[in-house]
Amino acid sequence: MANIVAIVGRPNVGKSTLFNRLVEQRKAIMDNQSGITRDRHYGYATWTGKHFTVIDTGGYVQGSNDIFESAIRKQIQVAIEEASVVLFVVDCKDGLTSLDKDFAVVLRAICKPVLLVANKADNVPSTLMMYDFYPLGMGMPYPISAASGTGTGELLDEVIQNLRDKNPAEKALLPRVAILGRPNVGKSSFLNVLLGEMRSIVTPLAGTTRDVVDTIYKRYGKQMILTDTAGIRRKAKVKDNIEFYAIIRAIGALQEADVCIIMLDATQGLEGQDINLISLAHRYKKGVVILVNKWDLIQKNSHTADNYRKELLKKLVPMDYVPILFTSTVRKQRLYQAIETALQVDENRKQKIATAALNKTMLAAIEQYPPPAVKGKHIKIKYVTQLPTYTPVFAFFCNLPQYIKPPYRRYLENQLRGHFSLEGVPIKLVFRKK
């Protein structure tokens, strides 16, 4: 199961401010007017090495006839159902309200960890107001100021204590390959052709697939779990609660996957939502394969595929390490090659490169193009090794690690990718003092 943290509470208590603080981006609109957040936003957060998805929700209002507030209540329920941990945000400046009491009744009925977050504890008097919330029966409140970040570290320490740890033995059994993309790019058709059966319903309508579909697939003497997911549209176009529920499931499938097959529509090219999805896979350190589907609909000459690939890679920098295949589910072109490529990317992710081979190759590349001197000081990289991590991380030991600049990091990454099988895999370089 994916780790998801839902932020809930009545209007104007600072939920979106807390969301922006946790994901370290200004993604949610903030204003003193209640009801600004009407849809759920989701983002990526990390704390002490643990990664999780954060959902921001609209303000909870009970007994209102407003059409938006009715929809918000339904969206909050979906977020709570999907969440591993729920953050119930209250306002220290306003104190305990009847809406807080009503919402607490709802939250006490769920069998999930609920953390009471007393926001706007900006000074001593407002912090003392947190004791007003004891009657809610939700335990000790966590006093924070989402605006300044005060207290959020202690809150996050408790959050990650309640997140589910993946079972390493279970994870090692079969590689998981998630099929993701915008609606109607051919994800379910791709799965059906591979399996030779109508495993997923296919129609010309976008959004036909609503839930995550897992299938064990055997080929080339190997087994894997293939996951079909709902199409992911821009949040502005997501109006239906069931569709958003499906999208959260799709994001969860991405978190659980080892390799993500991102499908594009050849007739539409690479759009902003595709880049967002590839970026999310990159940040979660997943292997990535891009399939440009519906290639049969493109008028082609001998240079079309090469030119298309070059344009895609140009737009994807710095995520231009991904393999790109041109497929057609209608004509069954290169679909099995896509699975072979996904399996190879998984092997690339799991490989451990011998330290001797790393040093022989990389020290020669460093000698050919040494790091530029900084402030008259010469940087000497003496040793390279791969660390025992989920995706490849390479440690470079040198005398002045603080002076390694981004252009030289890129040079070293290009050398690693040029000499070793790292296609489709995000890698990380760290520099340590020796």
C-alpha cells in the first residue's frame, strides 16, 4: 500500500499553508477567505528518508446546501479513505468551534492514525490555546505554525512513525511495472494485447479505467506484476470524485512500482501533465520507460522517429536518460519490446557495479577532465564506490567536496551513463570528504 497523508479540517485553518510547507512548493492557493480550496491537491513530501504523498482538501462544512461545499465533503471522505495518516488541523487563534467538534466525531470513527494539529501557534499565548482542543478526545495536539514552519519537524517525526514500512521480502518477489499516462492513450489496450485477453475494459471514452488493476505476467522466463491505472489529467479538469479517487490510486501505484511505463499519444506529443508524471517517477526514484503510442497514426519518413525522439529528450532535460519506444496497440508493434525494455531498466536499477570497475573507468575520466580549481584550490577525487541503496547512488571521495559544481556533477553523471548500463534509471552522486 502507498503511504498517503491527508490534511483535513474546517475552512480557513491553514490546511493549504501546511500542505505547501510539507511539499516545499507553493502549489495550493492560500487566502483568508474560506472555501478557496475546492479540489484536492496532491504532492510529494519526504522526511528523514521516508517518502509519502500529501493530499490537501477543502474545508469541512456540515449541513450546508452550497453545491461546492457538498462536493468538498465527498472529496474529504475519499481522501480519508485513501490515507495512511490523517492530519486534523484546528486553529489556535479561533479556539475550539462547533465545526471542529462535528468533524472530530467523523474522524474518531475511522480506524486510522489521526494527529490533531493546532495551527497558528505563532507565539506563547496562541500556543497555550492548544489545550482548548483536549475535549475533542484526539490526544495531545501538535502546536505548529505552518506559515513559519515552527513545530512541523516534531509533527513529521510522528507522521513517519505511523507510515507503513514496505516488506523487503515481499518487494523482492516480483518486479512491479506500472502503466501510467493521460486518459485514452492506450494503457488498457496495451495490457490486453500483452495478456491476449480483455483484462481491462477499453472504450474511446477517456476515463474508462477507474481502479488499479494488477496482473501477474510471465514472459521471457521471468514474472512481473503489471499494473494498469486510471488516466491522469490536470487537476483543473478533474471534476468527478470517483475520477479523483482513481487518480490517487494511480499515484499510489507509481509509488509502489519499480518501473513506470509512461504512455504518450503520438498525435498529441509531450504535454505538461506527461512531464509532471515523469518528474514524479524521477523524484520517487523509479525506473522509467516512455512509450509513444498510436505511432500508426503518424505520417512518417526515415527520419521521423529520430527527430521525434530528439525533441522529446530535449524537453525532458535533465530526465533525458529514459528509453523511448514507438508503439501501436492496434498493430501490435513493439509492445513486447516495451516489456523487455522495462525488465532491462529494472535490472539496471538493481545492479551493483564493482568498485574496481568504477574506479578504473571514472578515475580515468576524471584525469582526462579534472574538476576546475575553486579559489585557487585544486580538487582531487581519489576514490569512487556505489552505495547499497534502492536505486544507484555513487559516492565520490575527495579533498574538497563542497567545491564540486553542478556542471562537473553533470559531466560525471554522463560518464557513468556512458560506460555503464544505467538507461532508464535515476542516479544520484554524492561527494564526501576523504
